[in-house]
Amino acid sequence: MAEEGVKLLGFWASPYVLRVRWALELKGVEYEYMEEDLMSGKKSSLLLQCNPVYKKVPVLVHNGNPVPESLVILEYIDETWKHNPLLPEDPYERAQLRFWAKFADEKGFPAVLKTFSSEGEEQEKNAKDAREYLKILDGAVGDRKRSQIGFMGVAVACVAHWANITGEIIGIKILDEEETPSLVTLFEDVLESAPLLKECTPEKSKLLELNTQFRMMLLAKP
């Protein structure tokens, strides 16, 4: 049974939603998950009410108070349920982790998305940009790998997984063992360190199928 007043509005294939689900699972917080049918183009009245600015998932609702944006939600979860902390106590290291998570969202993931939604020479350029950003991110991840899953693993692993899936769909390696060794294995490393997360993690085959269809839709648009 969900903890009183905890709901999560999400879409099963979203990496941003997955990182929030992982955080809740690692904290042992029981919650009600509410799936949004985003592929139909329809958004629920609850989503529009809870996130009227961006109208996107994920949104965490705690005691009736909505909290949008996945990185903001991660920090809210960590501050509200203080056991099994995601962020370290040291203020400098906390700031560093926030910086790299923001870098992943503002540089790494958008570059992967551009690669995913383009073709030909444009795609080759976008893939090169994505590799450069992810190589930088890989250095930060490699310096902070540890057995206990924390903020970095939760925030970045889902982005790395989406980059791997994108590479399989378009036939271009975005991550590889030589340039980005830490990111290549980060997603599986997290699941191996915390097997309880596997239950809320979408099957790779289903993600490949959905995103292949989604890419065809994007490329078909004039």
C-alpha cells in the first residue's frame, strides 16, 4: 500500500520518470504510480493541474503538493525521507553532483535526442557532439563510482541507457568501451548493485520497439 499522500505521475518509457521511481524504491517509499497515456497525445487533467507550466512528467504529489522536474524531485525525496541518503553530506561534493546531473540533462541528453531524431550528415554531426558531451560526463561518473548507489547513479544511468538504446536503433555507437567505459556499463551496474530496481525498470526490448516507432513518427513529420 502506498504511503499516505505519495503519488507519481509518469510515463513508463521516460528516463526522467525512471530516475524518480528508482529514488523512491531506494528510499523504500511506497507510492501510487499513475500512468499518463502520452503516446495518444492526451494529457490528464491531473497532470495539467499539477504541472501547468511545462505540462510534463514526472510529477511527484506529496500530501497534495505537486513537485515537477525529475532532478528537483530527486532532491525533494532526499530531503523528505532522509534515510539511505542519495546526496553526500559534504557541501562541495553535493554541488559537484548537482552540476554533473544538470550537465547530463542540459548537454548530454539533448545531444542524444538530436542524434535520434536526425538523418544523414546532420545525424553524424549530432552524434559527434553527443559523444563529446558524454565523454566529458563519463570522466565525472568514473571518478565517483562506488558500490552504494547515490545521486549520480540515479540521475545519470537512465540517460546512459537511453544513449545505448538510441545507438542500437540508429546503428551508430554513441557510447563505447574505449571513450566512455563508465557510462557504457553504468545502467547495468546500478541494477546489479540494487536488484530491487529491476521490478520498476522497463524491459529493453519494449523500449527498443517503442522508440523505433517514435523515431519513424518524428522523421515522417514535414
